[in-house]
Amino acid sequence: MIATSQPLAVAAGLEILSQGGNAADAAVATAAALNVTEPTSTGLGGDCFALYYTAATRQVTALNGSGRAPAGLTIERLKKEGLEGGLPPYHPYTITVPGACAGWCDLVSHDGRLPISQVLAPAIRLAEQGFPVSPITAFYWEQSIQRLNSAPGGLELTIDGRAPRAGEIFHNQGLARAFTKIADDGQAAFYQGEIAEAIVRIIQSAGGCITMDDLASHTSTWEQPISTTYRGYRVWECPPNGQGLAALLALNILEGFDIASLPALSSQRLHLMIEAMRLAFVDTRWFVSDPAFNPAPLEWLLSKGYADERRRLIYRDVATLDQRHGTPTASSDTVYLSVVDGEGNACSFINSNYMGFGTGIVPAGRGFTLQNRGLGFSLDPSHPNALAPGKRPYHTIIPGLMTIDAEKLSTIPNQLFASFGVMGGFMQPQGQLQIVSSLVDDTQDPQATLDQPRFCIEDGTTGGKVALEEGISPDVCSQLGKMGHSVYTVRGMARALFGRGQIILRNAETGVCCGGSDPRADGCAMSL
């Protein structure tokens, strides 16, 4: 089964599964097709992360496909240019080395079965022959048209300066050429060859500082995933520099409350979830950074004892808007996809160019935009996540996996339960918290879980306003307001704020998959 936000991308992944590919091959085929069909959210110019579950060993591995700041970019340089107060969101200095291409190739090489040329073939065909633009994608394409028209090379992703309309066929010959070059020569074509030259040329002409050496030195990394247990299930995340830690911290705190006894969308339950998330964010926004520079005290942060301490800071009837991060006592726009193959291997995969087309800058003739992920850095030199050459920034994109923990099974432990994720900036760990609680506490199926209205703390800040999705009753909104939460209701297309999730559950006994796809996007879940 495959679930993601574009049906044609689902079809591309299923095509690869039908050709003998496994979950890794199908995940990359789907990601590449998403670059074609939803360039508003993803692509070669961005980053990726993946969790891979190998059924034969019941082990989970984590791939970090995020890029690093260029060697020539420092806080001192920004100060000299008068930018110490913060970078404009689409400035070429916000472009970090794109990690997606290496991530795709490394995942296929490490876990897949098919050559990258075969895996990219469906996406190349879509880009060359054209595809009908889906309604929600067309809407957000139009929202970014001014940026594309003003950014160097951005006109490549327009039709004579306008966005494609829903149902209109869009061709991307530049992207087809880029994919074909990668299919022929592998990731070296992107980081050392003519694609790299086009990237460097456009960035430097726009005032940025990425060099050929920055691209050539890029590598993906395989990491030890982090996890915690939640009522007999083990929830897995990629470690920092991703913010998956936030979801695990919140789940640890929430586990101490009898959530199942409270109605799903009641003010009492939402209050506890919001407060748990506030505490998780205040720790995450401080401790998450590139571990090569500032490793987080993960063992301490993820301990149940620390969760007990933090839980005592929550009052059942009053919001706390000024929480502080703990002190160790020892030592958006994004696409998400989920794949489970016939052997029970699973890939939870996420890919993003950050703020909808990223910077909007397109390397000449290549058909993809360059991300602005460098906005994730702090410009405070004393912060663990401070900008530095060769450093990876705080990353919002996080894939999730769940296995059945030993205490739930008397036979084989660590069997796959779910591959899931929610795309959308700081909504992602909040969405994951709400998904896990729905699946475990309420035993809802994937589609019912994704259909349920959500909350979102703005910008992942402890004192941020809380957006409530239409469908949560006005009485509940009023009650949360009386508790001290600053709440407001979001309707219509603005509901994209609450992310777009995908879930695949796999029955450990029968091998049958049950999937769901978020109604806030254009996609679907489909089995082979």
C-alpha cells in the first residue's frame, strides 16, 4: 500500500512495486513523482528524511537527507551586511545544500532492489508528457506566483507568468532532463556535474555563497533512530536535527493522563494535549540542533522520569503560556508519503523545499526550486542551533513509525504497526501526537483519524495562539479560552495549517494493510 498527497505519485510508486521493487524503491519513485505533481511543496532542491522498517530483522533505521550551510556563511558575515536581525525569508543566504537527491539515491542503494534509473522512470515520464494539476496544488501554486515571477529562473514553473489552473496540463521538461541525468549518472550528476554548476551559478548570481565544494562535500547520514513507548506501542522518530523529539516528549507526558476517559474533542482532552505539546516545544526549540555541533541529552530528555517532572507543570484547568526548557541533571510546505510492501517492509518518508517553492529560485533549465531551509537557524551565537558553516539547521520535517512493543505481544516483539506522518512545519509533531492518540487511545481506523479536526499551536512556541479546526464545537473553543488559551477557529482552504497526513496500518497476523489519506490534500491511499 502507498499513501500520499497526489494520486499520480501513488500510481508511480505502485508501478515500481509491481516491477519487483520494495518499499525503499517505491518511496523514492513516489517522492520523485511528487516533485513533478506538487512542486509547490517538494523537490530536488529540498531535503528529506526517512525511517525504514526491515521486516526480516524487525529493525528500524533512520536516514538524514538534510543539507548543511555553505562554508562561506557565518553570523559575522550577516552582521557585516546588516542582516543580523534576521534573514528575509527568500534570501539566497537561506539556501542550504539540497539533500534530497543524495537521500533518494542512498535509500535505494542501502535498502532498495532496483536501479535508480528504473525508480525514476515514472517521474521522468510524468514530467515529459505532462500531468493534470490537482485542485489544492493549483490553489497554492497561485499563492506563490508573485515569488516565482520575481525569483531568478522562477518563470520556468509558470505558464507565461501565471500558475496552472486545476485540471490544466503542466509539462516540466527541465525537471525531466535533471531526473534523466541523475538516472544515468547517479547523485554525482547533481552534486558535481552540470546540475551542480547550474545551482551554483544561479545562487551566486542572486547574491548567495554556495560553491561547488559545498555541493561536492555533501553526504547523507544514517542515524540511530530515537523512540519511546506509548501504552504498549513504540513510536520511532529520526533524531535531531529533526524535531521528531517533540512528538516523543509530548507522548511521554500525555501517557501519564487517562486520555481515553475524556471525549476526543473535549476541552479537557485538548487542554492536556496542548499543554503537553507546549512543554515539548520549549525543550525542542532549545535542544534540537545539528548533533555534530551540539548533541542533545536525548537519554535524559526521553526518560519517563523527566516526563514525570514535566507533567507536574500542567494544571488541568489553566493554560501555562510561559514554560521554560528543562536543564539536564546528567550528562510548510512539505510532502509526506508512506509505503508498506508485500513483505512487510515499510518506509516512512518526508521531503520538503520548506516555504512553498522555497526561495522560488530555479537553476536554469532544471525545473526545480531551491529551498530556504536556512531560516531554521538561530542567529544568536549562544544558541545550540546557531548558524555555522557546514552545520545542519533545526528541521521541521519528520517521518514517523510505530511498532508493537514487547509487552503487547507474547510471541514476536517489534512488529510493524503503522507508518505515518503529518506534513506542515511546526504542525508536524502536533499532528503526530494527535494521530498516535487517536490510533491508540480511541482505536480509530486511519481514515477516521485523519478526518478528525485538529489543533495547532502557532509556530511551535510555548505562548503561541492555538488554532482550532472547524468541526471543534464553539463551546469547546469558549471553554479553552476560559482556561487561558488564546484560541481561534480556522476554516476553508486555510485548514492547510493543520497539515496533511497519511497513515498505513499493517495487521501483524494477517499482513493486511489499512490506509488513510488526509482530506486536506489531493491524495489517496491505494494497495496493489
